[in-house]
Amino acid sequence: MFYSKNLKKQKKIKHCFFSRKNGFSKGIYNSLNCGMGSKDNKKNILKNLNFVTKKMNIKKNKLILMHQTHSNKIAVVKKENLNKKIIADAMITKIKGIFLGVLTADCVPIILYDANNKIIGCIHAGWKGAFSDIIKKIINKIKKINTNNKIYACIGPCIGKKSYEVDLNFYKKFINKSYQNKKYFIKKNNRKKLFNLRRFVADKLVKHNVKLDHVNRDTYVEKSNFFSFRRSCKLQQKDYGRCISVIGMN
């Protein structure tokens, strides 16, 4: 379990970046797999989610999850849509007692809190969502509610810059969008680059005057702590688990 130093100071906020430890799942899902989209035993996933809600000291029905699709879609959670399926990669809400969860296995989990307007949010920022400006969109959506903002954000455990190997077509896609994106890549060899997804995402948050801190852990490297899509692919495993990150407002 990992925490933001900045958000820890906010008395109205509860949050946690959960590791893969202390759960009920077996095998490649060992052990706190919270991804209902995985091929894991659904009973074990529900037990894992129950563990998360108990640790957060909240009721099961107060934890809201998304069906994530690597989009830039943002859902505003209101009382009238609380029980509906949410297809999005980011959520915000003003409802006290509701907790928002994001699932990741290398992608960047981001949790947010606008202290002035009592708005919480979470983002699933893979490269596709970050590339298509999901961060700009969520900040604009928060500012649309009220422009007098004091937004805190924490970037949780994600794939590290030394672990994220990409091909030249991937690199060119970013350079074609902006030559400034070159700084997020370093050369590995003539055919591969290494991509700093964490920095790419962080710079977008800082650009919008967000007060940012990090849980700076590499999900690919830390096998005992985190699930990793890329590591599972390298090991030729049939599937992978998902870690959960949660934020709520008392």
C-alpha cells in the first residue's frame, strides 16, 4: 500500500495505491487482482475488492470502477448515474462518501483532488489516453465546474523509463504530434527507443498548475509488488492481474 505525501495532508481525503499483495487470487493473478476484465476466478476478484473496501473502511457499493478502454473519455459521477456502468478512462465527482477506483498494470494511475471545490478524480493514463489529451480534458472539466482551483495530483506506480521499450513507429507518432516530445525518449538501439511515460504525463499535469507528487515505483521491475502487462507478455503468460488505486472524500 502506497500513499501520496501531499494527499496525506488533506484531512477530507482517503486514498491508496494498492500493491498486488494480501489478496486471494492464485497463480499469475497472485494475489490482490482487482481486474474484473481479467480471466481470474471472479469469486477471488470480489474477495479482493472486498479487502480493498475494508482497508479503506467503506461500504462495497461506495467503490466506483470504470470499464476502461484506453480512451480520453471522462465520466462525471452523479447520484443519478451511480448504479450505471461507466465506460471511461477518467472520473470526477463531488459526492462525499463515494470512492473512485482505477485499475492498472503498467499504465499510469493518477488520483486528483481540487481542495477549493471539493472535487476528486482518477485517471487511467496509458499512452493512448495521455497522447489523446485525457489529462487536459479532465483538468478543463474540473475548471468548468469552478475556475478557482487548487488541484493536487499523485502519479502512482507505473512502468518505468528503463522498462518501456517502443519501436520507431511509436516514436514517430509522438514526434509528428510535437517535436518537443523527443525529450521523452532515449535511444536503446537502432530499432528501439525507451519511453518515459511517467514524465510525459507529469509534464501535462504541471502545465496546468497542478501540485504534483509521485509514488515512483516501476511496475515492470517490481514483480513482487505489482502486476505488469508487458512483463506478462514477455513471460508468455496468458493474462495478467490489475492493481487498484482509490480516492474518496469524507
